[in-house]
Amino acid sequence: MVLLFLSDYEPGPEAIQALFALQFLVFIIFLFLGVTRLGSKLVDFILRFMKGGIIIGAGIAAGELLPAGALLPD
């Protein structure tokens, strides 16, 4: 998702500023969830099987895509 967000910017200072702004926004969200203890309530609210699916999906999404857009070569 970060690469999709940064694809709107030309490589250079603009892209670095956009990346910093995105990371700062994520920091503010996580800080808010931690200070207010809403993070633990959110984790407790999500069902166990959904947590497993999210973790497995993140692992698959982190796979390196080939130039053709496939995960594995033919």
C-alpha cells in the first residue's frame, strides 16, 4: 500500500516527504491507540480466526512480485 501511495510522486524529495508524512501519520494513530488503550480493545474485539487470516494474508502480500505481476514463475 505504501508503494501504491508513493506511485503518485516522482522519485526525489517529494517522494521522501510523502513517505515521511505517511509514517508520521501511522505513528500518530498507533500512539493514540496505545495511550487510550483502544489498541488492546481492538485486538480483543477481532476474532481469533480473523487474526490468523490477517497474518497469513500479510505474509502472502509481502511476497515479491515478478515483472509480469505473478508471485511464482510459470
